Amino acid sequence: MTQREILRALPFWQRALRLEDWRIEARTAPAREMSHNGDECEGLCFIHQEEMFAEILLRRGATEETLVHEMLHVVFEGDSGLRAYDALYERGLNRVAQALIGLRSSSPIP
């Protein structure tokens, strides 16, 4: 996604995921910023629970599915303060993100 595409998609997904009460910023980031625990990532989400603020970084060329995946971290972890990064959890987020993107493609969410 380009920065323009991110800015266009972010409000849609913020409404669809019922995250209107959160301030969410998303931007593309260079590869050097895109690692977690030494592993390269397509996206990262930094949640600041008390401020209800999330910053999402997306590798250049990441897909809308990656944006949704990172926003799902806010849905599932934002209010709890817990951070989960095991492979099973991440695969689950991937599947939910894929399903949401598929639904949007076949029947746009108003």
C-alpha cells in the first residue's frame, strides 16, 4: 500500500472494526524499522493503552490485509494491555484479516 492508500483505507477499517474511539495513525516505514525480536515483519502495531492511541507501521508494498491484521491487534489487545505474539495467535489474526478483506471485496461494508 502507498501512504495515500493507507490514509484512504484507515477510516473505513476503523469504522468497520468499531475502533472510532481510538486514535490510530498508520504509515509506511523503511525496512530498517520493520523488525520485531529480530524477525522482519510486514507490519507492526504499537499500542498506547492509556491514550487509546495506536501507531501502525507497514512495510512498503504491504497489503490492505496487513493493515487490517495490525488493526486487529488493537481490537483484541487494546483494552487489555496484554501483548500476544505467538505463531498460533498471529495465524488466527491473518485468517480473520483475510476473511474481512474477502467480505469487503464481495460485499462492501457500508
